[in-house]
Amino acid sequence: MAIQTPVQPGEDEENIRYLGRILGNVLRAQEGGLAFDTVEEIRRASVELHRTGEEAAYRRLHEMIAALPEDLTVQALRAFTYFLHLLNIAQDEQILIDQRSSANDTLQATIDAARLNGHSDRQIAAFFRSALVSPILTAHPTEIRRQSTMRSEFAISQLLDERSRARRVGLDCAGIEKGIEREVETLWQTHLLRRTKLSVIDEIRNSLGYYDHTFFHAVPRLQDTLRTALPETTFGQDFPAFLRIGSWIGGDRDGNPFVTDQILRDCFRLQAGHAVRHYLTEVHLLGRELSISTRVVRVNAELEELAAASPDTSEHRQDEPYRRALIGIYSRLAATLAGIDPGAPVPRPTPLGIPYDMAEDFLADLDVIDRSLRSHQAHAIADGRVLDLRRKVRSFGFHLASVDLRQNSSVHGATVAELFEAIAPGTGYKAMDEAARIEILRRELNSPRSLIRPFWEYSEQTAAELAVFRAAKEVIDRFGPRAVVTSIISNAQSVSDVLELCVLLKQAGLLSLDGRCSIAIVPLFETIADLRDGPGIMRALFEMAEYRRIVAAQDDVQEIMLGYSDSNKDGGLVTSGWELYKAERALVVLFGEQKLRLRLFHGRGGSIGRGGGPLREAIIAQPPGAVDGQIRLTEQGEVISSRYSHAEIGYAHLETLVSATLEATLMPQAGEAPDEYSAIMDLMSDHAFRAYRGLVFETDGFEEFFWSSTVISEIASLNIGSRPASRSKTREISSLRAIPWVFSWAQCRIMLPAWYGFGSAVAGWCAASDDPEGAGLAALYRKWPFFHAMVSKIDLMIGKSDMAMAAQYADLCENREIRDRIFGRIVAEWEATVRALEMITGTSPVERNQSGEAKAKLRHRTPYLDPLNHMQVELLKKTRLAGSGEISEKTRRGILLSINGVASGLRNTG
């Protein structure tokens, strides 16, 4: 597959051309000259269309694709899809090259800036002693690639990096290039699509690879960066484990009936097994390194005692106490693994010692080794693999990742209601008003009795909920308090929603009468109404002695989760963003009054339509006091693989996360928004909300337009996650999950959730003000980080949208009146948004996308992305015409391949 490039291409362009040539050779060899020529003809026609924009070029491309037989359609879909996968690899390689050449230590630069702003090293060190920065991996189904294709892509990425390095120093690359050819050939002969739906266990296993790719390396490296940046006198030998990886996989029950108590136990069996196997490998490597002899140095008494307890009796190692001690540690770790995951293979078989009860016991033995090394001035050795391993154990323990529990408030409520009815028939909890519910729940939190009736047969749902909480207690007892750290209440809408979870935790022995709770209780406010009501709900809870003693036992820290995805789907991006900001601002004030520490958990998706976007800009744009050294945020689907599949890219992302948290805490840029800014956003949000709700929830025929002109029906067949796509079997938009909602609009290139309503918002403000040219909004864009971040995200997604392509999808709606009316409104709002962006930023999105780096990336991507959309539309026409009749397997497969390809080309799904 050829690519038109300049005479002197940059390294990314050379890599793109190189990988495209290999793929073309594979296509020709595997599928024959006809397939190769067809793909090349389509590519040239697409390039011509983008170069000229002429109607004749469009007709030629359209007719060419419409005339393709099924076999060639599938081959073309695979070719364009695989090229976009390879293009992503090449562009990621360029990111790596840029990172290396810039030599910019983000964390060091932020620490230097903090010093210039008057913060002492002791103040900066104090920040890290109390900080918590926690990315949370979720299993939300937005990673469209199979693990098999990802394995080949990881290998190609690594080999391409080796090739780039070798070429820069003039080394022979023949062997590396043969390896790349093998991997591309393997990729072509690997099926892109999953045959079956992922199970929760599959999702858990898939997540473990990111610890090997990134986390095991990046976490100790970040600690090392800090140790270099700050004098040792400010913090002692090392920092606490402030960066903690979390997970929802295996604990998120909201809408996923496949997450059970046994799944939670299996989750920790797999996670802990993975952690311990890593430690076993590291201990073995330490044993090879620490050949230190007592004939040369004197070790301390602690180390001698640890070595004496070792089962190693080899005469060859009698003067090598570190190796003997590490053999003993290895045997204990091996026994620990056998207890966690019986039958799991040990990297190097050994007689089993006494298993470690907790990770702290293992760490204590490593600390003995560290102290002994330093006692005979082996500081450089102690600061090598020994220190890295100690940091890993402090960060990952035996649990590997903290797992959050999550369940919908309605399920908690139904469970509590059944418990009350079982123990006191006629209680009628479900029929009670809010005040009565609060009264009975508070009474229960002050009562020593249990609501569980022995031998009572509860409903399947209630029995399952109680079993999960019991399993959580078992996990905490086995792996320590950081194993399961929070229980999240989805759709939290009232005080009673929070108190119900408290009562359930009490039944499982996780909450005691004095308020000590093994798990943090975290309400999730996720709709527009919930965001508005959230601060009032928390104020009412803090005024209750029963709840306040729970918070006191958590060191006066209360975590609150804010939902970006559902609030966006509920009210549109503008209103969602503004209501999130206002909720945070109100919570900061409330917590200040209550003398409590606020920890916000940001439920961000990968795409902008679900709260995604540039990470640093999002954190810096938070209201003053909203970060305060504590932040948790979700990492989902394809975002996880793009950020954490490569150690260097993963490290750079984590460093940015930590640096932005430090900057937002010690040097907040946002400042308190003046009243005039808030007044502007209130008015704009009102107009945006009415425009968005008016289209999505109040327009007759909108559901029919959405279901007929997008791939929403086909997404469920992708098998990309264990969770159902909809909360109920209905076509109502309100029942649809945010991920397939955003995914569908991305596939048809409209990107509606990421911008709709902004044009109306700006027009409404201009009409109501004395500033029809929008000069005030342009100033706001320059001065206010919050508004700048919002406009930048909308601008980015308008650049990814394509109304000409979207019109083809709109034509799939058979009802012409509905199509013209609804698509006409979408186009009008898109045009209004483009005008608004030009007014505020000074240039149009079209101009920005046709210049500089954006133009170069677009030139590579669109000739391959657009044909996929054209082919997808043609295949969808066939399925729509077939109606309830049978469609061929190749057509069905072609649609799913096209969805995969478009998602790869856009680099996001939901």
C-alpha cells in the first residue's frame, strides 16, 4: 500500500510508508493481485476526493465501493483497518521519539515551578506524604481490539522502536525488519473479531498485562524521580506509596450480573498470583546479583539471622548470606503463591517455606536486606533492584490493585427493604417517604442487632448482594485494608441511598457501631439533577451523628465520585461540564465549613463525549481546592491500552498525572471564577441544555433516526465487554448506556455528544448581551482555564466530525420526513458551533485542521478512514433492506470489521 509523502519525510512519515509497504506486500502475497489492486484503486480515489473535493471524485469513489463483491469488500475492509492500526503504531513511535528528544522531566519542572512560587522543599515533600493519586482501570467495553492482535501490535511497536534506534546510529536493521514482516504477516492471518463475548475473568486477566508493560516499572521510577528532585533531608530515605493503581474489574456490579462474590474472590486470586510471581522473579534476580561474601564485608546481625533461617544448605554459599537469605524469602513467597492460587506455576520450583501472612511481612525481610547493605556502605546496591522491589511491595502489596465495589442505589434499596421485611414483616420500607427511611436507617446504624435471619431464603438478588459484601470482608482480612477500599453508590440521589449502603456494610461486619469502616462509602452523582443536589445531600449526611462518626473514622476524608458520562448524555457537554464545575465548587465550600478533606473521584471516559480529553488541562481547570493533593480517576477501554501498553508512554502519562495534581494543589491557576464568568456560563448552559434536551429527548422521531442511521444495533455483536449495552430491553435513549451512545455517534462521524448545544449556547449569550461579536467570550477563552478547556475539547471533536460523511448515514433512515427534520437540525447546530468556535478562538476548525501537524496527520489518516465509512454505509444498506430476513455471514462480518476499522482510525470508541 503506497503513501504519497514529501521528498524528505520525517521519521513518522518514513515509518508510516515503511509499514504500509510491508502490509501491501502481505496483501498481495496472501490475497493476490486483484485484492491489492482494488485496495490501491480505492485509496487513490479517496486521496483524489480529499485533494479536489469535486463531486465527480465523490461519485467515482462511491460507485467503486458500491460495486465491490462481498469477498473483495471484506479484503478491503481488513486492509484499510490494519493500515490504520499500523498508522497508530507509527505515530505512537513518533511520540516516543519526541519525548526522548525533548528531555523534559515534567515532574522535575513542576517541582522547580513550585519552588519559584515560594514553596519550600519541605512543603513539597509534605504534599507527597499525604497525597493520593490513583488511576482506576475499568472494564467498560471500549477496547475493540482482541488480545491476539494487540500482542502482534505490541511486538511491531517494540521492533519499530528498535529499528528507529538502530537506523539513527547506522546499525544493520535486516534482522529487525524480518521480525516486523513476520509480525505483520501474523497480524494479517489473525482474525480481528472476537468469536465470543468476553467474560469478567477474561477482563481481569487482560488487565494484568499492563502491570508488566508499565506499572511495575513506572511506579518505582516515579519515586526515583522524586528522590532525585528533592533533597533526602526533606523526606528521609523514600516517599510513601502515593501513586496507587486501582481497578473496577471484578468489583463493578452496576448493570453487570456476571460480577459475583466468586468473581471477586477469583479477581484477587489472579491479581495476587500475578503480583507474587513478579516478586518471585525479582527475588531470584536479586539472588543472582547479591554475591556479597562475609570474607570481604561484615553484614549486620539481622541479616545473619535471616540467612540462618534459610533452607539453603549449599556449602558453596555459606559465606554468601544475602543469597541464602533470598533463597529463604523465595521459598516463603512460593508457599504464599501456593496458598493464594493452588496449582499456579512457580517461576523456579523450590521447596516451600512458611508462607507470608501479609505483604508487610515480606517487606520487613526486604528492609532487613536494605539495612544490612547500608551498614557496610553498599548504598548503590541498596538503591538498585532492592529499592525498586521494596517500592513495588509498598505500592502493590499482595493485592496488586485496590478493587472498588460499585452497585446501583436501587439494588441497595431493594436489598435493605427485603432485610427489613424478613426480620419484621410489614415494615413496608419501599413505601416509606424519605424522612421515614432516614429515621429507620439511622436507628439501625445505632443498633447492635443484625438484620440477617439465619436459614432465611432471600431472593437471588439480595443473596448475591450479601455474598459480595461477605467476600469483600474475606479479601480485606486476607490481603489487608488496601485490597478493597471503596464501595460506590451509582445513581445516588438521596440521603437514604447513602445510609442504605452503611446498613449493608454493617451486616457484613465491615462497619462497626463506633463508625470504624473497612471501606470508604462513596456516593456517585451522575445526572444533571444529581450534580445539583449532591452538595445538599452531603450537608445533610454530615449533620447526622451516625454518618459523621463514619467520616471521622476515615481520618475526616470523604470521597465523592462525579459522573462525566451520564451527565453528558443527560444534558450535553456544555451543561455537564458546567454542572460538574459548580458541584465541585459547592463541595469545596461545604467541606471547608465542615473541616473535612474532600477527595474527588472523576468518572471520566476516554472520549470527549464521556468526559475525556487532555489530562493535564482537565486537572488544572478544576476549581480552587477541588484537587487538594487527592485525586482518583477512571481509565477505560482503549485509553488503557494506548496509555499503558508501552513503558515509556505509560510513565510519561503517570508523571503528567502526578505533576498536574501537584500543580493544581500548590499552584492553582484557575482562581475563583468571578461572578460575571459564572453568570455567562449559567446563561450559556441554559441555552445549551434546552437545545440538547430538545433534540435528544423531546423531538418526535429522534429515537427512530438514531437507531436507523447509526450502528447502535450492530455494536452489541462486537463482543467487546462482559456488560450488556443497555440497562433494559428498550429503544429508549434514557435506558441506553453512555458508551454505546457515544460510540454510535463517533462511527457515523457526527460526534454529537461532544459538541451539540454549544452553537446555541454562544448564539443565546450573544443575543442576550451587548456583545454580538463575542469579544467577551474570546476574552473568557484566554483568561479562564475552565472555559478554555471546554472550548478546546469541542474544537477538537468538531475537527473529527464530517457532516458530508454523516449525510450518508442519515440517508439510512427510511422515513424521509424524520431524516430531513432531525439531520437538518444537527447540521444547523454544527454550523452554529463552527461559527462560535471561529468567533471565540479567532480561527476556524477547518483552518486549523488544514495547517501544520494536524494537516500532516489528517493526510495520512483520512484516505484510509473514509473508505471504511463508505463501505460501512453500503453494508448497512444491505442489512436495512433485508429487515428481519437473513443477511450473509460475510456482510455481518464486514460491518463488524468496519466498526473496528473506524474506531481505530478515530482512535476512540466510547
